[in-house]
Amino acid sequence: MVLASGARAIVAGFFQVVRVRWTAILFVIVFSAAFALRYIWIATQFQSLLHRGIRLPWPLSLIFQIGFLILFNSVVLLLAVGVYLAVVRNSNPRKLTKALLVGLSVIAVTFAAWFCLLPVVRVRFIVSFPFLAYLPLFFGLLISTWIVAPGVARAESKGLPAQNGSNA
């Protein structure tokens, strides 16, 4: 009985947060669909930059590939978060810094994990499911926009008076 009411409270709280931050979720979906990432990845200039590092000896080539993909996705993340902040007209430097650090961490950890798992899952698996290449940027962008999205204060959302130090 208590478990069911707790689960209902968690689900209700989640949907309340989603209702408040629906613009962030919608922006990430639209940006991910509209941004022509696959056309950039197959462009000859991009491929020539990526393949420069492949000619290096083994550990350096892997480090170069991971670093290059992280750097590229970081630039796209920075561009997308900047566009989102311009759209919602919100500028909070502390939230922006936190959002970019978390988003970049998600991208870096995901790409590093992929390259570590690549010998195990085989290249054929990743080639068979090309959308997997978009997931690091998608989740990094989703988390970043979630952090910088304007939210409703908890006291305001429950109809309680704001606690700003005054009794008025």
C-alpha cells in the first residue's frame, strides 16, 4: 500500500517536472532531427580530418579518434545550448557552466565507453544501427538543456508563499 502510493508520487512528480521542462525536451528532439549530423560525418573534409589520426600508431590513433569525436560533439553541444538559451531568453552563467560540464561529461564517457567496447560488440553491430552514433550528443544535449531550462520554484508550483525572508 505504502509502496504503491510512493510510486504514484514519484510518477506524478516526474510528469510535473516534464510538464515544466517540455520546451527543453521538444528542443532536443527537434534539434536532433533537424541537425544534419550524418551529412557532416560523411563529408570528405570531416572524414579526412578523422582519418589523419588513424595513421598514427595504435594508442595515439585511438586517443585521437576519441578526442576528435568528443571535440566535434562538444562544439555542436555548445551551439545547441546557445541556441536554446537564446530561444527561451534565459541567461544564467552558473547553470550554463554546470550544464555544459555535465553534457560534455556525458559525451566523453559515452564515446570512451564505445571505443573500449568496440572489440567486444564488433564494428558490424554499430554499423547496423547507425542511430547509435547520435546517442552521446542526444543525451548530452538533453541533460544540458534540462539543467538550463527555466523551471518553476517548488513553493510556487505547490501554491505556497515564497520564502524570501519577508512575511508579507
